[in-house]
Amino acid sequence: MPRRLTTTGGRPVADNQNSITAGPRGPVLLQDYQLLEKLAHQNRERIPERVVHAKGWGAHGTFTVTGDITEYTGASMFSKVGKQVPLIVRFSTVAGELGAADAERDVRGFGVKFYTDEGNWDLVGNNTPVFFVRDPYKFPDFIHTQKRHPRTNLRSNTAMWDFWSLSPESLHQVTILMSDRGIPVAPMYMNGYGSHTYSFWNEDGERTWVKFHFKTQQGHRHYTNAEAAELIGRTRESYQEELYGAIERGEFPKWTLNVQVMPEADAEKAPFNPFDLTKVWPHAAWPLIEVGVMELNRNPDNYFAEIEQLALSPSNIVPGIGWSPDKMLQARIFSYADAHRYRLGAHYEALPVNRPKSEVAHYHKDGPMRFFDNNEQTPDAFYEPNSFGGPAQDASVGEPPLRISGDADRWDHRDGNDDYTQPGNLFRLFNDEQKKRLFGNIAAAMAGVPEEIVQRQLVHFHRADPAYAEGVARALGVENRAAATEPVGA
């Protein structure tokens, strides 16, 4: 016998097939509240999609510690080899809307929520170690170039390349995006990075700077533009099919988590700004240290409840892990949590998928959808400090102070920055076939872009490596005027 259908108020439903009408051909009556309830709920089934990273795929899993890093961090989740922590991961594209194709050339989001015994730790990054901009003031402008033109309502190659050609700091990320790694076959065939510089602090209050790297154990697999176009013609949901299907078959994808650790003193001596999101830390100077293994082994029971309502934010850290002076990270600490409050409501972290598995105790009160404890256990303790047994601060989990300071001003983030050496080094790592595909991918992405913008971008390619500009110009079938427009000594 199936469960009996009811209204949201619990009243059993006798007929879920027919509206109440005045006779078999008559109009619908306003008193049919079951019809009204059904239509009203349908009107509210969708919530605002994410402005960025709207299309996503995810799964549950575990993290197991395999390496001892307690000399760097007092975070409980890393306290001993063999310790396991439950987690959930959401992968995503950046630019596409909720209905976009999965296999488009784009950066992929790579966000992990660790449910630790000291609260949630959200490591929210991408499948690339760098990004297009280093100052958060430029982030909304960049995202506008990835979205639709306000007049044509079409994606604009001109907007993209105009912004990139006027923002030389984007060259490193552009080179990665236009390389073979621009279209991973599926989430399990790509790396993930915290991208930003974070910090560890240990039991002695000593801070070190840190970068996080998730290295895929499945190997890297990527599509060419032609292969992706053919695939999209057959399915727009290839990532969901691949990830969901693999886990259902028991083929659980795994990643090895590594960290790079930089002593505070090294940051002062580094030949680049270690808090610059457009830069990587050379592994020769700061080698990878293995920390553990992430495994995805359970698909969500309900995509909307567990993936669409999943709210990841760099503001969620735990004792032993901290932030850094990375400007982009500082802005994301605010903007991600604020986006969730707008999209899901003030109490978004009380939703089951976002709720910590450790105890939660705070003084936030009331508001829409306050469907959980509203200080009923200690009703007199609705402020802090109080004398009625309410939750109190614990100085033992205090973070050591950041020892970096300077005059407050709008510092020019391009002044004195080298935006060409690292992209040039990356370009020179590619073999001839990889370079040929890079040139072709850039040429395809520049279709319809005005000559002035193309030539401006060729200058950036030339500054990274003259062969880079020459190859792109050949693929585009245009004259390469980059060298002629370069100032002497540039």
C-alpha cells in the first residue's frame, strides 16, 4: 500500500487528477486550494541561479590523512595519519548558465566542504592554480565579459579579448584556458587547486603560507574543440553522466591532496608577490608535500537539496587554517557568503547539506525560515556576554596576528608586476603539437574580434615569448605587428 498523498498541511488528498469546476465544462473554482497550492509551489520551485559557477555537478566522499603535517597546522582534521573526514564536492563551469553544455572551454570550479569535528572547512578554488585578475575590484568587470552582451544577448569574443588585452595579468590564465587543459573530459580527469594563498598555524602559534593542490589519480584527459563540439551535439550533460555513472558503478574517483608551504620569512624574499592570484609558486623552491587522499563514493540522493543548495565559502575555516593578504581571497570571504544569503536566505548554513556535523552555537536570531532551535534551550541568553549559560568565546582557538601591514591606499596592482615570465615559462613547456593546438584554440576564440584588439593581445603574447605571438598570428592569418609596436627594452 503506497503512502497516502497529503497537502502541505497534512490533509489527505482524495483526487490529485481533477480540478474542482462548476460542472464538467465549467470554470475552475477559487475554493480549490489544493490546485492553488500545487500551482503556487510550482511557481517557487526555482531559486536564483548562481551568478558565476551556475552549472555544477557534485558528490559525497571522504578525506583520509596520509601525511603528517602537524608541524605546520593544528587543524584537528590533520591531527593524525589515518584520520577520516566526510566531505562533499561541487565542480562547475564559470561562465555558463544553469542549462549550458558541460563540455565548453572554460575554467572549472573545484569546491570542497570538509565536515570536520571543529566546524566546516570550505576550500573553494578552480581546476587552475591561477586566475585572470589579481584585484577584486576588477572581478565584476571580468565576469561581465564572460556573460551575455546587453544588446545582442550573445556571448562576445570581442568583450573577452578587449578586457584580456587591456589586463596583462590575465595572460597566465588565458594560456592555460586555451591550452589542452581547457576542456577536461569529466571532473575526475582534472586537478583542483585552492588557487589562493592561505595560511597554516600550529599549536605554537607559528604561521606559514600554504597553497593547496588536488592531483587527480585518474590521469588528465581533455577534448579538442572539435571533439567537444561533436559531443555537445549528442549531449549537454556529459559531466553529470560521467561523474554520476562512475560512482554508481563503484568506480570511485580519487585525488591526492598536496600542499606547498612557505615560511613567513620567504614571502619577503620571493622574486614575486606570493599573494598574487596570477602567479604560481615554483615547485623547485617550495615542493609539494602529500597530505591525504580524497575519494568520491556516494551520489546525492537529491540534486537540488545537496548540490544546488550546497553553499561553499572561503569564510568557512577551522582553527589551524587561516587566510592571507591575497586581495582576491579577502574579497571572496565576503562575496561568497553574501551571495548565499541572497540566493538561499539568511539561515543557509542550517540547511542539511551545509550544516556542520560538529556543534553549532551562536546568537543569530529570528529571520525567515528560522526552522531550527532559536535559543529555546536558554531563552534568557539571547545576547553576549550573559550570566545565563549561553555559549562563550574560547581564547584557545585564537589565530596569531598577520604580520604584514602598509599604508592604506588604492595601490596600483599592475605597478612593478611581471605578468609575462610565468606565462612564457608555461608556453615553453608545451611541445610542438600542444603549441599548435594552443594557437588554433586562441584563433577560434578570437573569431570576429576587431584587428586593433587582436594586435594589442599579440603584444602580450610576444612579451611572454615571440614564438607565442608568431604562432597565434599565423593561426589567425594576420600580420604580427607585435615586435614593431614594442618599445625598445620592453
